[in-house]
Amino acid sequence: MHPRGDARQLAHELGPVGIRVNCVAPSTILTGRLEAGMPQEFTDRMLADHPLGRLGHPLDVANVTAFLSSEASSWLTGLTIDVAGGRWMP
């Protein structure tokens, strides 16, 4: 099942008992390992797919996860957040 459907279904089932369910869906994240093994033509092709003009960093995913874990997101449930620099815009 698609993550959006999973998050929504679980949020619907678990919300009544006070459990929020959200999903973080990162695109390509530039780690040291990926950077070391990624040919330049692949990097160029990936950059062309991202409107923000860069690949993601681990901190980009961590920041979204920290937000979803905080009280600042207490009214959010059933969401899938694409941490993708605009690559996926449904």
C-alpha cells in the first residue's frame, strides 16, 4: 500500500486513543557514501529533477522528523510529508 494510505488508515484507527500517525518520505539524501559513489551524470540528472536545485541532506529529514515529534505538530495526523525539495508534488 502507498505510504499516504497507510498513514491515513492508521491515523483513523489510532486517533481515538490519542495516537498520531505521520509518515516522512525523503527523496535522494546526499550522504557521504552516496556522494562518494555517485557519478556526476547521475548527480546532474537528480539535480534537474529537484526545483530547489540541490539534493537533500540528512538534517533536512531530521528537522521534519523533529517537528512531527514535537507539540508544534499536535494537530497533525494522517500525513505523508515528502522531504523531496519539490521533486514530488501531488
